[in-house]
Amino acid sequence: DKPQTIIDIQAKLAEGKGDAYRRWATVENLKRMAKTKLYIDEHHLDYESLAERKDALVKQEADLTARITQAQTRLAEINVLKTHIVNYSKTKDIYVAYRKSGYSAKYRQEHEDEIALHRTAKQAFDALGVQKLPSVKSLNAQYARLLGEKKAAYAEYRAAREEMRELMVHRKNLALILQGDAKEGKGKEAEREGR
């Protein structure tokens, strides 16, 4: 039941469609025009206000896209941070023992993977500017909050996209209706002048 643009009957007839198609398309176009008229009346719009609403929807979509992207970026950062916190916690004792051994080559060789994980985690904390490690619990809470915000923003985004699509169809239909009214008016004028 989504709105559709008005069918160009003349173009379809030129493609080889028959008289039955013309009759069906004429009725279908009347239905589509009626839906456009109803939409415009229900929303108290005209051609200019349709353009204004379109501009507002474009801005809203851009804002929502930025919010969704920002949330996705932060969610990815939280996942990486949680991984590094877990790795850091698991390898902390091994790294402390490595330091106490005087950075022994033998100890490093025996625990090379754990020491590498520990160093990678420390480098990630430095890169992220983390002074004090947050708890995994607080990160999980932040993750859940951000995920909820992202889902809400995405639902708004989908609604705005759908409204934009509907608006564009009705705007195009209104332009075709107004264009048809102008052609019809010129045809009647020419008819009157010919009499």
C-alpha cells in the first residue's frame, strides 16, 4: 500500500501496451492522484512545503547517520578495550614475574605469548589515553546504553527514510498533476481561441 508515482501512459502505449492497459493505467493513475491529494491534505502541504519538509528530512537523516556512526565507533572501541582489559588482567602476574626475573630471556621465551599480550594491552591503553582502567562491568553498562541509543536512532532513521520516500513520490505526483493541469488549461485556451 505504499505510494507510487503516476504512470506515463503515453510512453507505455508507445512501448506497445494495448487499450486494456490504457484503461487500467487511467484508473490506477486516478487512485495514485487521489492518494497524493489525500496525503497533501492530511499533512497540510503544498509543493513548496513539500520541498521544505524534504530538506528537513535530509538534515534529520544526516544527523541520525552521524549519531549511528559515532555509536558504532564507540561500541567497537569498547569491545577492543574489554579484550585488552581481560588480556591485561590475565597476563599481569606473568609480566610482574618477568620484571622480577630481571627481564630474563629464558623467562620471556617460556611466556612469550602472554608477555606479548600484556604489552599489546598496555600499548592500546596508551593509545586510547586510558589512565585508570575501567571495569568490564562499567564498560558492559556503557555498551548496553550505546547499543540502545543506536537501535533507537536507527529506528528513527528508517522512519525518516520511509517518510522521505513517500514524500518524494507525492512530490513527483503533485508536479505531474500540476503539469497536467497546466497542459489541460492551455488546451482549453487553444480550443476557445479556435472557435
